[in-house]
Amino acid sequence: MRHVSLVILVLVGSLGGRAVAAPFEPATVPDQVDAVGHLDADALRKTQLFAGVGGQGAIDAAFEQAPPDFRPLARSLSRTVRGISFWKDGDHGAMYVATRDSKALGQLIAKLPVKPAAAVDGFPTYTVDHGDKDGYCAAFGDTLVLADSAESLARSIHVLGGKAPSLAGSSKLPAAARRGVFVFVTLSESALGAIQQSAHSKVLQLGLRTLVVDISETAGVVNASARAEMRSADALQKAKSIVEGLRAVASLSDSAPAAQKLLDAVTVSANGLTLEVAGKLSATELAAMIQLAGEHHHGHHNDK
């Protein structure tokens, strides 16, 4: 139903037993998955970037889109969100929203139009009607677990409870986020293969084994990095040449000053079979760009 989807999206977008810690924990994710990602909400709240784009005030304003009955509860939970993780394996996966308020989490589930489903390891689970297909959810301590299948939900609960192998004991995916990172995503060869089949980008058509993207802020500077492990030295050299060529072409175009500043902040390097594209920009400048982009978006929307 629309209200269910909206509340969940607003809660997840708010940034704001054993539960998922704020930093990414591989031990909470199943061992054989194609993709994982994590948003450390605690770390993000401490950044200059978060303050620059409006902080908690911007989040509270976003809740005006939620149904009135859910707004107070959603606002309360937004202040206790610690981290958001997701994993995907083939066509299915799950998302964890870790909070500091298990009571409010239980109240949220009680307000949603859900139907009881089979318990998993003693934890109640629920079916959520999305109209076109069912979703599944459960409260594991102070963590909301959302899944697109009953199997994914059960798999998540097994791992969170320490009853199934986790990514911490697997070498399939690079799972160690660098210090200070508040956004972390890594894709395996299988996930990249699915993207490559439909991608028009020449870079993505090359032989990639894994791709890791992370974003952090240190001393007021936002650092973004994409590291691709290639299958061969030849694939690495081709990828590096393509990325550098695209950057050179873009730098010659008649783009906005903000775009030029972003291009100037990008570096391309190689180490072994790993290609890294990195960029640095002050949090103040990036926040201003985000705010400007948001104003343009709202202006365009209002013109329609």
C-alpha cells in the first residue's frame, strides 16, 4: 500500500538483541552475496556536509510528505537511526535499518497494515502488501529488517542471530570500509556482469572483478573513491585510458563552473590490477552544489 511504502522510504531516507552497528559490519551480511552497501548515519550526522545541506531540519521538512498519523513516530525514529545496510544476491535481497529505539520500532510495525507470517528463530515476521507484490519485514531487537522475499528475510535473521555464515568469513567481496567512510557500496563480479550486459558504457564492458565505492569526510573535505579490480593488466590499461579520455573530453566542454571544479578535483591512478578514480572537494562547496541542484529541481518541478 502507498502509506506503507511512503513511511518506509521516508524513514530510510531520513538518515537519521544485537543490532547493526553504525560502521559497516560484514558479520551481519550473508556470506555469499553479489552486492552490499552501508550508510553510517551516525558518521554522516557529524559531517560538515550534513550540516551544510540543512541537517535535521531538512529531514523534518521531508516528513511533511508522510501520512499525518505517522509523522511524530517517523520523526522520533529518524533521530535514532544509527545505520542502514543492504545486501543483494541475484534478484533478491534485504535492507537493515538499525535504530536506538526498539520500542518506537515496534510501534511503527504495529501501525502498518501488515499480516503475521511464520516466525524465524523465534522472531515474529510480517507480510507487507505493496500492491504488485508482497514485501516482508521483522524487528530484530532495535533493527528493522526489510526484504523482498520470505527467504531473504529468514536468511537475514539467521545471520543477524549468528546462526548462519556471514560475509566476515568470506573472500567473495571486499568488505572492509576505510576509516571515516559514511557511504560504502561494493559489487561482485556477478553483480557487475548483470550491469555489463545492459550497460552502454565502454568502461563497464571491460573485465571487472569487483567495484568498491565509498564516500567520507575528513577535516571538512569530502573524499569520494571508486576502486575497480580488473581481470588483467590489459583490461586495466584500457579502462584507465577510457576514464582519462572521458575526463579530458569533459574538461573541454562548455560546462558550468561547478562541474569544472568537480572535474579538476578528480584523479585517476592504478596499483596492480586496481584502478582508482578519486575526488576531493570541500564540504562547503559540495553542500552549495547540492543545494543549488535541489533549487533547480524544485523550480523545474513547479514550472510543470
